[in-house]
Amino acid sequence: MSSIISLPPAFSLDPYRHGESVQHFLKNFQITPQPPSLAFLQKIVAAFSNLPYENLSKILKFNRVGENERERLRLPEEIFEDHVRFRTGGTCFSLTFFLQSLLLQQGFVCYIIMGDMRAGPNIHCALVVLLEDVKYLLDPGYLLQRPMPLDPNKPRLYHNEFNGVELRFDIAAQSYDLFTFTREAIKWRYRFVDHPTPLDEFLQHWQASFHRNGMHGLCLTRVHADELIFVHKEFMRITSPAGKRNRNLKRNYHATIQEVFGIGPEYVEQALAALRENMARTRASEVGLAR
């Protein structure tokens, strides 16, 4: 894991500030608060998986407020309200912080971990929950619909209808590698150390994410029935027990997003326009710096 420069944040994150959004979430998904247990944790995670991974909302927010670091973060209240209005969700940073806020306020012990990917260090995040002396990985970014036990003594396999997730513990590096696999192939996704990330450091990584490649194209993922649906730009991949199917969405992009994710064509068009403006703004800034 690489380090991050230590700069004092302009403001702080506090998972306990978002009680109203937590209560709205529980009421919306008809979840009755109860003492922490594995069954209760599984119920929360299953409900939370209804919030899709998508960066349209992040691209739109960045377009509106730009470098205003306080305003551009989509905190739990905004995530939930937008989900009800537009069927959106968020990216790994906003979803992970919302899920942490939800779990801490229900009495669970949990903390954020950062993940290194091929595109760079500290660009993915997830949660670890400690429950009855067992640790579980929760990853809303990769749409894990059930808690995945962490065991440094052996790889653990997580299965569902459309694919699997494998964790491999590297004894020398004291880190986990997460792979996803189907019948056809296995793919390395990210590496993490089971070590809590302080919220001020997590905030810095979150702020840095606004200037990474993940903001260069629309991306959405969701689980529907027995299928994992992934959309990046005009490409869609559907993974199911029968294998993978690829589709080009150039001719029916807006209609497909509405059909699969429930996000309306107007919202999608606004996100595409914001993306074009954001990219033009970035190019202009880079030209200015090069002079």
C-alpha cells in the first residue's frame, strides 16, 4: 500500500451525523432495528445492494460544484434522496461511507479499508465488520450481496448465481488479493491490507478520486435476478450462469439504461453533457498548466 500525503482536511467526516438518512433507509426497505447479528447484517447488506454502483451522479455533482471539496461529496442524505427520485446509487467511496454510517448506528463494529488496483493505489474502498470474533468483508462497489468472511489461514470462496469472489491471503505481504471469476476466467480486482483507514485519510482519497480515470466515462453496475450487468460508456456486459454476453449500446443507450437501472433518459443525457463539459474543462486546465 502506498502512503498519502498528510494534509489537514478542510472538514471532517462523521458517520454519526447522518441519522436521518439511516432512518429513511431502514423505513424504505422495511428493516426493523435489532441487536447486531449475522442475520441482521445480511439483511442490511441485501437491502443496500439495491443502490447501484454508478458514477453519473458523481459526474453531475462535480460538474455543478467543481473544486468545492465540501459540496462535491455525495453524503448519505443526498445518496438516499437521489435513489428515491432517480434510482441512482453512487461510487465505492460514497456507498462505503453510507454503509458505514448505517452499520455503526445499528451497533456494529466496522471500519473502512483502502484497496490498490491496476490503475493505482488507494482507489477502491470497502468495509470490514467485526462480529462475534469473525471479520467480514463488505464491498458495495463490487456488489457483494452477502458478508464475506476474512480468514488469513486459507482462501475463501464466495459464490452466487452469476460469478464468484475469491480472497487469497499473502503471508509475506500480510495482504488480501480479491479475484472475481466465472466459468470462463478469473480476474484480479484489488489488494488490501486489513487495517483501518482513518476517516481523515479516507476523505483525502475520496477527494483525489474526482481526478481519476473513473470520471472519464459513464459506468454503472447492478445485480438483476441471476445476472450481473456492467455498463461502461457504450459497452454492456451481462454475466449469468450461462456465461457472458456483450452488447453495443450506441443505438439505444438511454433506453437501455432506463430499462436496466431505472434511471431516466433526461438524467442520463444530463450526465453525458456534464461529462463532456468536465472533460473539456480538464483539457483546458492541462493546456494552461503546460504553457
